[in-house]
Amino acid sequence: MTVELFVLRHGETTWNREGRMQGHLNAPLTELGVEQAVTQRNIMAEQDLSGFCVLSSPSGRAVETAAIALGPLVTEIATDPDLREVGVGEWTGRLRAELIDPTEWQVTADGVLELYDMVPGGEGLAGLEARCAQFLARLEGPHVLVTHGITSRMIRALALGHGPNVTLATLSEMPGGQGVVYHVKDGQQKRLS
């Protein structure tokens, strides 16, 4: 993978705050989520975005984050459905605490990643990897991506050469968090602040 990437995760939403599984559905950004997007804008304002294409997930929370974080800095933001969050099937809208006891699992900044392979009717991590690998294969030139927690982890893992068959351990070790910016270039990633 030789394409340079800036990868942004959307800011906190009401469902994130409640601990709900969002998947492809949307919940609005909280006040903190808006503040996180403003922080991303300040980070991205320090970058030279000449020649970068900007793509966002079509989910409202990502589009809203993209508008706040990048709208003042670029002339065009397109959406791409391959940047959506991993599908969570029958668990969409469910509270994570109703589904598992988090004390029995490794909890990352983006929750318990094993959940995404347990979801009835969900996309699963292998499905997400296939989607993200196809997405990355068609990118030409540098890109800024606005996406979601699990999708961000998968895209960065693949861009750093961890595929095919990205392991759960690799995804768990990948840094995450909301309202953050990662720069991926030349096989290295750096969290910008």
C-alpha cells in the first residue's frame, strides 16, 4: 500500500454515549462530538492537502464530522458507501451491555471487537476486510477518509500491510478513539494531535 492517507473517525454520537451498536444506522453528534470534529479541523488545517481527494462514509455522523472538520479546508467532499461502519445486523440499536459482560472481554477504545463476529445477520470482520481491501485497491493518489471506529481500524491495518486475514489481535492493538486523525504513509501510522 503506497497511497498516503489521513483517516478521521467521526465524533461522539448520542448512541456512542449510550453504548449502542450503530452499524449503518445513524445517531447525531453530541456536543462533545462537535468539539472533536473542530479539533480535527485544527489538526487538518496544519496539513498540506494539495492533491488529496476527500471521501466520507455516507452515514450522517461521518458526513457531519466531515463538514465540520474538512468543509472549510477543501472544495469537495464525496461519499463512498465502502466507508460505512461494519454492519451489525440484528443488534443494530441494541445496548452493548445487554449483549455481553464487558468484564469478560478485552475492551478497546472502540468497544469489544469480538462482538462484530457474533452479530446475527451482521457483516462480520471478514466481510468488512473484504470490503475495505476492495476499497483500498481502487484508490489512486492521496486521500482523506472520514469513517468509523471499526472500519478505520481495518483500513489502517490493511494499509499497513497486515492483510489478508487481519487478525482480531491486530485490530485490537490498532489505536482507536473518537474524533482522532491518523496519518498513514510509507508503512507507518501516526496519530496527529
